Amino acid sequence: MTKLSVNINKIATLRNARGGNLPDVLKVARDCERFGAQGITVHPRPDERHIRYKDVFDLKPLLTTEFNIEGYPSPEFIYLVNAIKPAQVTLVPDPPDVLTSNAGWDTVRNEKFLKEVIGTFKTNGIRTSIFIDANEKMIRNAVNTGTDRVELYTESYAGNFREDPEKAIRSFIDAAKVANEAGLGLNAGHDLNLENLKYFHQNIPGLLEVSIGHALICDALYFGLENTIQLYLRQLM
């Protein structure tokens, strides 16, 4: 079964809008686990506009499922991850000023850099994943970085899904096959939702995990958090 990891950044965004501790990020993370999520994802950024570094330290002893920390491997981020030792770290090539992740790694141009960073995480027993476009060349070369997994950047799939699902997913199927053949674990994330997740899951071979935040939290406003998580889990059956 493909695991569902819930990205709780948007909960922190709402909390930070007013100060104080409402909603309680730690409680929401525990509730997500209690309602069936098999993992919790956070993406701390340098300006701490949503998840704060303190949140990451506070979450670590409370979580009972897989903890996944995403982010650009700056020195501060590398220190944080090695101090926390989560189950997984997902490396994303986004600069500090972007609104959200918007591209995958060029694993050819950044091979040496990624290899060095991934090596530091592996010494601490942390599984590594790198955010990547559905580009067969970049996926094949990801093997040279030493990463355990790749996370397919699914924005283009989600954006084109309504118009032509088969066309939208074609490059992702090809990319997944390459990852499987190369011995890389396969994750996916970005703009996956209740409309497009089931089709993606049914057609992508070897999909181990999806990380979903924005759409899931938006759906929870209408359906409630517990019901929403169950709805997403059903798409992965």
C-alpha cells in the first residue's frame, strides 16, 4: 500500500497569522496519525513563515509514524536534519524566496553537491529522497548521488489532469519505470488531491509514498480532518 504523509505546513501558516498557538501544530500532527496518516511531513524555510525549526524539534519525540523533513540543503537545514534524525529527508532545490517548490533537481549539474549532502545524512541512518521532475535522464543520474528514493514533482500532472488524464500521466509512468529499473524508491507530491490522486496511484508502478498538504488541509475545512484523511487513504487502496 502507498503511504500517505500529511504535510502540516499550512496548519503552521494559519497559526502564525495570529500568533499564539491556535491551531496547535503538535496536536494536529498527532491527530493526523490517530486518523490514519502513515507519516508527517514538514518543510521548514529560513524565514519560518510556516513550520519553525522549534516545531521540528518539538514534533520529533511525539510522532509515532514516519517523519519526513523537506527542504533546501543549506548548512542550517543539514544541521537540523542531522540533529533530528527523521526517518526520511527530502531534498528540494528551492531558494528561500519562492512561495512553494517549483522545480526538481538537475541531478547532472548538482551531482557532486547532492552526493556530498546525501553522504552526511546516510552516516546518520537517514533515508534520503530528492525532488525531481519526470525526466528520465535526471532520474537515471540520481543513482549517482547515492539517494535512496526520488520524489516525482507532480504539478504538471495535476495541472493537465482534467484536460487529458492519459496524456498528463504518460511521462510519469515512464519516469516511474526508470526509477524502478534503477533500484530507486519512488515517492510523489505537489498538487495531488481527491480528484487526481486515485488515477495517479493506479497507474504509477512502485509508488511507495505521497506527500500531500495544501489540498488535504483545504478539504479538511469542508469535510473535517479525520474524514478527509480517510478519503485520501481510500484513493490509495
